[in-house]
Amino acid sequence: MIEPLEELLAALSRLPGIGRRSAERIAFFLLAKPEEGKRLAAALAGLDRITRCPQCGNFATDGPCAICRDPKREGTTICVVARPWEIPHLEKTGEYRGRYHVLGGLVSPGQGIGPEDLAVESLVERVKQEAIREVILALEPKLEGDLTAMYLLRALKPLGVAVSQLAHGIPVGRDLESADELTLGRALKGRTPL
Amino acid sequence: MIEPLEELLAALSRLPGIGRRSAERIAFFLLAKPEEGKRLAAALAGLDRITRCPQCGNFATDGPCAICRDPKREGTTICVVARPWEIPHLEKTGEYRGRYHVLGGLVSPGQGIGPEDLAVESLVERVKQEAIREVILALEPKLEGDLTAMYLLRALKPLGVAVSQLAHGIPVGRDLESADELTLGRALKGRTPL
């Protein structure tokens, strides 16, 4: 196969979830519709415009992110996430009106990632300076998320701020049988009065 | 979500086989690894260098394609395909040493595509001028491929050239690209005279 096509197949195959067959399908689609390739190339160039919000670490294009800039957001609650792309999912629920804080990862002894590698200090500073009343931890209910939550709880409690975490439980609309034992155990522990 | 990210998600979601979730996964991968985005953008820019071989219609970067330029290719056989991306699949079998001819599509009354819309005249010219002895039709064993084969047989037979088609072995109703190399190789070897 000719070189520019091989290069495109190689670049596409490196993307997550794209195998050689999918890469070929996409490459031939782009060859048949050059305007789609131009559109994608322009969008890729636009990635250079993405920076991080200096306040919360969310994606931004210039200075603070849209959420930090929004004066209508409730200013005494911070929701802590590991990665910026978790924010849109929480936003979609429409249940949260406070601000966010992006850690940049989770504590992971296996990968040598400690709290000092995460945006913990800046979180502590924000809690102090913004008169935060509650910090909600929206971290994965797995080993690394739990380790991170434990560490954050220890760092935040002395500041007199309330610390909570997302409720664990059975996904809405799912069978009881489909939940694993750990989830079911947590759903029992965290049962809510009716 | 911020605008450059929305634009990337929109562009990715237009690619075949990429839904919104896959687009998000790819976008966040590209945000985490900017060098991969640069690589993909460079590869997309390279598509502009792809032209068509003036002789056979295969992908090329400058003048005739690598196969038409290769003096070691057997010069009295032409294998006819609908699309240029079918050529690498036939090449991989290692069973064919002749040259190719890309029609640019198949006869399709439903889509209003007649033989005059395909590179049939140039095929007839090549058969005459290159002293071709055999034309192998590597077309989909579906209605449109069969219609095209019938038409080509009628156009080529008067020239005294042998016309054959790929042996059955390609699963009926499936794309040419979906056949594995062995099947495609056998289909080439066992091609049947028309």
C-alpha cells in the first residue's frame, strides 16, 4: 500500500478501540470524502487551544473554565473528580450546581502515584480561601479511588469542612441479581430511610 | 463541554463505526497524548498527496502506481476491481502477479450508475493496446457485481481476450474485503472462465 495511506492506517490504529479493520474502513471513508478529513484535521488542530482551568483543572480555552466563571454556580461546594472528562457526565445529571476540582489522577501505589502527584494542595487551599462548606468525592469505588478518598478525608477533616462521597448502590433500572456482591453490600450499608 | 472538544467529538462521530462513546474515548486519549493527535493530523494532511494511477486507477502518489511501474509484473493479465482499496487485499494473497484495473464502482440501476459512469472504455483500450490475454473479474458476487460482470463480458469477448471471474469461495453477500487471505487466494486460483 502507498506510504500516505500506510501512515494514516498506522495513526488510526493507535487510537483506542480502533483495530486494523476499523482503521481501513475509516481511511477509505476519508479518501472517498476528503472534506471529512479536513474537518477532522481542523478539529485536531483545535486541541492546541485547550488548556486547563487555573482554578479547578477542568478543560478551558482561556483562563478559568466556564463553570468557575459562572456566577450562578453555588460557591460553597466542591465536587472532586480524578479527570476533567468526568465533569460533563456529572453535569448531565442536572443534580449539581457547585464547582469542581480535578485531581489529575488517583493515588496508586502500584504505579508510584502518591498524593503529592495530585492537585491536593490546591484543593486544600481552595477549601480554606473560598469558605467551602462541603467537598463531595466523586471517585471510582475501587481500590485506588478508596485510597484517594481516605487520604483526602484526612487532609480535609481538620479544616472543618463536610466531606461526602457519591452513594454506592444498584444502578437505576437494573435487576438486584445483576449487581455484584460488593455493590450489593455497599447498597445495604448505605440504605436510605423511606 | 468546551468548543474545541465539541468540534473534535463531532468530527470523530462522523467516522464510520465511531459512536459518541468511542469518540469521547478517542478525544480524551488525544488530549492525554497530544503527540498522537499531531501524528494523526500529519497523516490526514498526507491524504492530499494521494492521487489515482493514470493507467489503472489504483492509489498512487505521483504518476503511475507502484504496480503499473513494476517491470516484474506479468503484463498480459488484468484483474478488474470496483475500488482501489480492494487491490491490497488481492496483493496479500501472493497469488496474482499481473496488473489491475479499477472501475470506480459497479453498475447499479437503482443508484443510476451505468457502465458509462465506470472506467470501462479505458479497460477496453488497455486490452487492445497492451495485448492482454486474460481479464480476471474480481467483483462482488452480488447483483451489482454480476450485472457489471455481464456487461464487461459482452464488451470484452469480441476482443478475443479470455475473461474469468473469481471462484466461488467468497461468502455470497459479503464484501470482498471481509474474505480472509486464504479464501481470496483460492478464489483467485480457482477462477472460472466465462
